[in-house]
Amino acid sequence: MASLLPPPATDYRYAIGKAPGGLLPALREDLSVSRDVFAALTYALEMARCGAMLVTVGGQVQIANRAALALLQKKDGIGISRSAIVADRPSDTRHLQRLVQEAITNPQCGEPAQSPFTLARKFPASALVVRVEPGPELKCWNSASQRSALVKIYDRDPDLAVDEKSLTSVYGLTRGEASLATKLAQGKSIEVAANELCISKHTARTHLKRIFVKTDTHRQPELVLRMLVMAL
């Protein structure tokens, strides 16, 4: 099993700047960030079990972990342009930038109301789940603002195994509700999930409403994120 520990700060600084495909520019040497702070930030991001990056206003990427770099390199659902994260659809890019702006300007409010959300992809059947939260405030960012946003990207695997028994015991879901929740966590639409479970769309939607109540979620991205956390 590969180590989760990042390389030394100097090497990791170089790795980000020379990422495959030239995704990110090398971090400026004149940034007022100590090696200890940089190492702590990169270590924290590498420990996340998802793609994770710290961005400033406009989605400008400052630091990203390997999982995030791999997703950006694929350019499927999300990518990078002029050092800023962009989605395939302009409307999704604008939505992402609004969430980043909100997380940076109103960190006291926590995660923005419209986070998490999903990004459709061209190739995999499942969408990406994106979560935006307030990040640390440091003087080292190459930005007029010293605040940042933490952007997490969850890549759903169609073969993702969610323990249905855990869903019934933790959230009190029925067997049918747990089966539907598992299908949704795998990136399937409610129509496809209903067909695979041999139930009507009406029954599936009724199940979904009850699942929302029992899991204290309000939208499918929120539900999917909760399921992903249990499976990871």
C-alpha cells in the first residue's frame, strides 16, 4: 500500500509546479510561506480521501493533493484553465466560483447552502460530487485576499460498495430505501435505479422523500456525499 505521506515540502512544491500536462504553475518562490506551514498544508490535503485543493478568489488553485491533480488532468467534468478550476459547462463554472466566493467572504457561515453539488462527465456514468468549504486564512496566498476555500471532489465509482445494513442501522432505512440509496451513491439516476430494483418511478420517489427525512438531507448531492463518506 502506497504511503499517504507527502514528499518533503521542497519536492512537493516542485511536483505541483511540474504536474503531468503542466496543470499548475510552480508556486512562486516569493510567497511568504514557511516550509513548515507548506508541509503541514500539503500533508493535511494528502490525508483527505478525495480530491482536495485550496483555492483563492476566482478559483485560483494554490495547493492541491495528488487525487485532485489526477482528476484535473482528466479534464472530464472539471479541469484547470489559467491556474483556475473550471467545469465542463460554463453554468457549473459560475456556480462553483459563486460558492468559492461565498466560502471566502463569509467563512463564519460555514459551508455554502448550495454545496455539495454534482458535475456531469462525458465518459464515466457517474457524476463528480463537489463540496466547497471555508479554508484557512494565510498571508502566503498569491491573492489580494488572504482567505481561501477548500474544494473537495468525490469521484464516484459505479462499483462503490455501500453497506446497506449500516444504512438501516444508522439511519433507520428500510431494505428498499437502503437499496435505492446505494444505487444513487453509485451515480445512477432515480429512473435507472428504479428499473434495476424493479420498482416504479413513483415508488422510488416516495422512497427518496423518506430517505431525505431519515438522513436529514434535502438534495441528492447531499445524500450521495453522506453515502460516500460511509463507503470510503
